[in-house]
Amino acid sequence: MKRPELDRPVLLDVQGITRLYGPGKGCEELDLRLHAGEVLGIVGESGSGKSTLLRVLAGLEAPDAGRVVYHRAADDALDLYAIGEARRRALLRLEWGLVHQNPRDGLRMGVSAGANVGERLMALGQRHYGQLRAAGQDWMTQVELDPARIDDAPRTFSGGMQQRLQIARTLVTRPRLVFMDEPTGGLDVSVQARLLDMLRTLVRQLGLSVVLVTHDLAVARLLAHRLLVMRRGRVVEAGLTDQILDDPQHAYTQLLVSSVLTP
Amino acid sequence: MNGYNFAYLDEQTKRMIRRALLKAVAIPGYQVPFGGREMPMPYGWGTGGMQLTASILGAGDVLKVIDQGADDTTNAVSIRAFFERVAGVETTTATGTANVIQTRHRIPEAPLAPDQILVFQVPIPEPLRFIEPSEQETRLMHALEEYGVMQVKLYEDIARYGHIATTYAYPVKVDGRYVMDPSPIPKFDNPKLHQSDALMLFGAGREKRLYAIPPYTRVESLDFEDHPFEIQRWDESCALCGSRESFLDEVITDDAGGRMFVCSDTDYCLTRRGELA
């Protein structure tokens, strides 16, 4: 019998991260570990430091203290803020991906959908127009967009389609690690549901590791294996998603879970 | 002469610009900032090129100024008159006899010689500007050689028009390192940048940047493997000199659809007509 791999290697090791914009604003003394193939959800109310943490993890903002160590291979560990900016940006461009809450932040609105999907490939040195186009059409199909619209500008797409395009653009280089900041924010529920379904399929198919920031517990329940609950810049509770949502221990988590509206 | 220092600018300014030029020549294609001065003409009329010309001009030099290839257009005539007045240098319209050629939008058709310097007027020196509005970010992109986005523009051309439709200010890579805007010259002239005998200097007055291509430097135009770089071709030949090799301007001659194609480089055209006559 094939046994599941129980002890997955650590991909991202975060030690004592502090990034404060002012007292209580930002995140403080955070430790976390992300294993390969794992989806880690970070939940909490607005202003709890979720997005700051994500920016620090994603290499966009240097922490005041602490280290972010990326284990590229078993014997190849990179301290994200000790390596130079050139390597950090290359890592971000090639091995990692970032999906913004607002697709306008992640897409180039002035150029066509195909150019958006192809950009990361071109940054990698791909210089064959036919292949770039084929990759564009392939990825548009994978995120359930009509490949015939490859030459249309993203602004002619609906919000949900723009978000799909952003995901295609990020995944085209097959990153190992993807950061998502409220990927379903601003979408209506039926569009959300389809997007989540697609995301879940892609994450499983590609074996992605994901750090997912959301304030929506339903999204976290559907996608995340493990959850961190944040409040005022600190982690108040961590554990398996179902365990935390069904049996919250910390008072704040209990409040959060009981605040969910059910129709 | 007329109460002005030789070539209008004061000696300290010229020295500062020459220092910047040395740096630009040392790092081909790299944009060097310089303390641009006010020139007695508006930005966009060639103030960057004029400051470079003023700082490299010597009393014995012969100056030629061209605008869109022509020696007799407003910009060319006024800049030439300016340097005649403030520097008292000899001017010419003959490409072969000039040491310093200030140009806007063209490279002369006649091959340049090693003792000549071509000075370009540049409106927007930053090739990445169209896709990245932040100066801080574009400098970082240059420093880290993040040039993938340049390809995005060309991709977009092919997607829209079926071929690379950029016809002027066509981006080039200089010496395998810096991506550079060759100023709004037609892409027809891009091959002349490659392994040129003459030194080429670029000055942007409004943006206060200058850059250079030293002689015998590798200059490649960006393209795709399956859509290689191509220059413009015409079915017609020049109506005046019959040239089939030069860059042609289409000139409307009446309001009944009459038109003719003529060389944009007037000196080249006149020389050929002299030879042919």
C-alpha cells in the first residue's frame, strides 16, 4: 500500500518576524512554517497584520527583525533578506508568484491578455512569438477563459475573468510557492465559488504551496489545510483548518467563527 | 563674440557635461544624469543635443545640423545659425566634411567616418517608460537587466498588427547589456548604429540624461525568433535622385492626389543628383 508522505519538507521557515508601522500596527514576533504542497490560510479582521505579513513573506517589504528562509532544495536554503535584491526579485519572478486582491494591481491593463500571460515567460528569456501565444491560449483554457479572447485587453473582461487572468499570468512559469491576498475579494458569490473550485483544482494538479490571506472563513475552509488566526499583529491560534473552525479555543477565534453570517 | 562664452555654455558646465559624456562612453547605453542648463529655446526643440554639441565643439570643428534628414528645416537652420553666432564655427550641409553632426530623427545615409561625432536630440531617453512610469523602478530594472517587458511591447504589436509595427524609436540592446532608446530615428537607421565608425552621443534636455554608443559597439535591435527585426522597404525610388537605398519621405504635391517619394536626407539626394547630372 502506498502511504501518504507524512513528513513533507519545509519550504518556508519564518522566524521571529516583526514589522511595525507604529505600536500595534503591523505584525510582531511571528513564527511559521510552510511545508511543500501545503495551503496555509491566514485569517483575521482588517488591520490585524495579515497583509503586512504576506508582504514580508513575499519579499516585498523587509522586516524590522526576524528571518524568512526559503528552502529551495534540501541543502539550498536562502535567507530572503540576506540575499541581494537582484536574486530576491529573480526568485519572485521565476519560482514564486503573487496574486493581488485587485487584479488591476497584478495585471498590465494596457496590453492584451496574451501579453499579460506571456510576460513572465518573456522575462525568463522566451523569444518565440508562436510558443508564447500557444502558452497564453493553453493557460487561458486552464483558468476557464475563452482562448479566442487572447488579444482582448483585460479591461474588457469582467472582475472574475480578470482575476482568472491574473492567476494564469502568475502560474504560467509553474511557480512552487504562490502568495494570494484575498483572491476572491470583490467578487459575487457565484463567481467566487467557481473561482475557488478552479483554484482548488489547480493547486492540487500543480502541487503548489500557497500562503492565502483572507478574511473570509468560507474561503479558508475550502482551500486551506492549516490556519493561522491573527489579531493585533500576533497569531492567537494556529492549527488544522477544520479543527479551528469547528472547535475554536481562543476567545477571538470563537468570536470570528460565530460572526459568520449564514443565509 | 557677442558677449557669450565660446559655444554659449560656460566652461564649468561644458566640463561637467564632458565628464558625464566620458562616463556614458565608458558604459555604452547607460543613461548618465547631468545638470542640464536652460538653453535659449524651448524643451523639445533639441536643447539636450545642443548642450552636448556645445560642450564638444572646438574652434576648428565643422558643424552640420539636420532635422528629419534635411538641412533646410526650421530646427536645423536655427540651431546652425545659433552656433555660427555663439561659437563662430564653420558650418556645412555636406555630411562628408562635418566633424560634428547634430541630428534629429535621422542618421545620414552616407557612411560616417571615425573622426566624426553624431549628436542625437532625444525626447524620452527611457525605453521602459511606456510600461513603467516610476523612474526608481526603471533604474532598478536597468541595473538588474529585467528587460522582459520590452518584449511585451513587441508581442503586443504582433498580436495587433501581425508584425512588429514599431517603426521609430525601436529599442536596441547595446553591447549585450543595456536596452536603449535610439531616439525617434526610423528603424531603417537602426542597423547603422551597429559597429559604427563614428561616436554617437545622445542628449535629452528635458530629462537631463545623456548616453552614448562608442565606435565599433555591438547594437542589436530586439525581436522575436519567429518575427525577426526588419527595416522598411519602398516599392518606389526617389523621384529626384532615383535612389532605391535611402529612406524616403512621401510628399503630397497637390490636392488632387498627386504625390512623390523623395529622400529624407537632402544632402545625400543633392550629392547623387550632382553625380548623376
